[in-house]
Amino acid sequence: MSFAEIFTVVVPVFLLILVGYGTGRRALFDAGGAQALRELTMQLALPAALLLSIWQTPRHVLVEQLPLVGLLAFGFLAVYAVLLGVLRLAARRPLRRAALFALACVQPQYAFMGTSILGGLFGTAEAAVPIAVAGIIVNVVLDPVVLILLGMPEHPEPRTVTAGVAAPARRHALATVGGGAPGAAATETGSPGPRPSVLRTVGHALREPFCWGPVLGLVLSVAGVGVPEIADSALSLLAGAASATALLYVGVSVARIGRPALSPAVWAVSLTSVVVLPLLVYGTGLLLTSEAVAAQAALILAFPVSPVPLMFAARHGSAEDVRTIGSAVVLSLLLSFVTLPLLIELVG
């Protein structure tokens, strides 16, 4: 694929993000409108696209994706654990800040931007599988683990009970999922609530359409159930909205963050996300798997920083954490306009 062909795939994606940014700056979408775009993408359009694409994928093709599962698990989970350890032990960052910054380094916007760019490179059906695998790893394993870490006290204190004061109402530990969603156990005032349990957070993640949609498609494909024509037509109509609404949401969310603060921490998170991590996974994939698997995994991890760590920081972090991670979301998006085409050219 020539560099001109790569830009033919990448530039329209960033133009649509720019349209979303413009509407956000002009306040055509307020907080409620941005929420509606995200919900349409994550609760309806993208799950329908993944369900249909995986359902239509032959069983033998799905079995061949096991190396991709392992490589993405390395990129998301193993690298997160290493970064968390480095930030805690070497840099001596507090647990919550280390957990948030490590998450910002490894969790990209694969759900919102992946459908358009990977679909343009590999085809919609082929792109659905790595996006679905990434979604299951992140939303069922990584994000719940991070929420548990964020719920842990920095300095254990004796528990006291105040008479006559009701306990704060408990909320879902993971409100929404998929590369651009808020979620945290919190009280109504935004302070951290009761420490979430692993089963509770995982169970809530599995109830989200972005998680169970691909799983249902996998079960139907493995069982050899064909796609009825009516279901194919209905799901195709709904899936058609996934790319446009997802990219508009990215632009609107960036507009709401504002101008980035270019501190060393912001540069470190951004460059780790869009340069270091995808190159590390690509090199590891070349050593352990095939070039095609390495390319797919690297491109999944090459997208800008997801808004999820930012929204976790708003619940559990300090104002400085919110500013740093929010700036990394914006800077990594700007950098990816250059790094994504270069990486696509590198992996062929």
C-alpha cells in the first residue's frame, strides 16, 4: 500500500474528527449531546457491527486468531503491569496516580477510530475481530482491575461508624465501556465510593452490549448458525452509523477538554501510547507470531489515548491528574495524524 493510499484511509477519519471538534467548540453538542453520541456508538451501532461481522466469520478464521489474543493480552495487561510497577517502585508515584497514568499509556481509542481505519485497511469483517478481542480484554479484565486499584486506600485508616449518617448510595462500578466511557464507583459528590469487587465490576462489564455482542457473534459462528437475511439487513443498517458517530464523539470530547498543557508527563504518556507501545508489540509479534498478527495488534494499540483514563481520573484522581491525562488525550490525537500513517507504512 502506497503512502498516498494510506492517507486516503487516514485523512477522512481526521476530517470527521475535526467536524466533531468544530461542533463541540460551537456548542452544537452540549454534555448531553456528547453523551448521546457515545451511547449510540457503544450501546447500539458498534455492538451491531461487531456482532454481524463476527457472526459472518467462518469458524476456522476465528480459531486462527488465538495468537492475536495472546499478543493483545501482552500489550494491554503485561505492559500495564510493568508500567504500574515502574511508576510505583522506581518513580515512587502514589498508587492511584500510577494506576491512572499506566492505563493512559496502554488504553487507546480502538473502539472509536478502529472501525474506520482498520476497516479501510483490512476490510470491515477482518477489522471486527481484533476490535472485539481488544474490547473483551480491556473491558472484562483491564478496566475492572484498574477500578479495584483505584478503590484501594493510599493509607489504610481505622474504619469508624458515625451514628445517624446513612451510607452513601452505591452506583455501578463500570458505567460504560469500550474505549471512551466513564466508569467508577463513586458517591453523588464524585468522591470515591465503596471499594468495588472484582465480580461486580466484571459482571457489569459483561452486561454491556459492546462486550456481549461480540461474544454472541462468536457463539453463533462457532455453532455454525447462518445469518438470517432479515437480521443481516437490520444489523447492517444499525452498524452503518458506528463510524460516523464514533468519530464525531472523539472530536466533541476533545473540544470539551480544551488546549493541552505540554508538560513532560503529557509528552511521556502520549509518546508511549502512539509510538513506544505499538512498536514494542509489533516487534514482539514478529518474534513470536506472524507478521500479519503483529501488524493487527500494533495498529489496535497505535490509536490515541482513550478518554476512559481521563474519566477515571475525574472520579479518583487529583486536578493535576485530570489536566495531565486530558492533555495527553489531545496531544496523542494530534501526534497520531503523523504516527498512524508512518506505522501503517512500517507494518505494510
